[in-house]
Amino acid sequence: MTIDKEFFNVKYKEGSLDPKTAQLIFFAVCIAIGHEEGATLHLKKARECGASEDEITEAVVYAMRPAAAKVRNVAKAIIAK
């Protein structure tokens, strides 16, 4: 069952994602923004929802990809000068 919600003027249906996927997303986003307490909380919740270590590791890699791509692009631009 979904619940209609709004967050910063974005309307969405909470519950559209299964709980494990939602917690893995929260975990990855918290890692990406450096929110250690949130990452710890959502990792615990993801595990409680049945997330495997492989799923957790995959979420970590997804959190790293945008930052790694930015580092690569900045390095290429600076080296090319």
C-alpha cells in the first residue's frame, strides 16, 4: 500500500519501493553526502530488511560512481591544459 506524500513540493507515493531497496538508497545517499550517522542507521535498517552483503557493496559502489566520474572529468580537464 502506498501513501501520498509531499516533500519540498515534490509529490510522491511512499511505499512504491520495497523497504529493502528504499533503505539501500538511503544508505548510498548518506554515504555520498558524508552523513555518517544516517549511513549507519540505514545500513542497519537495510540489513534488518534482508539486504545481503553483496547488495550493500553494490550500493556503496553506486554511491561512489558520481564522485569518481567528477574526479576523472576534472583531472582530464586540468591535465589537458
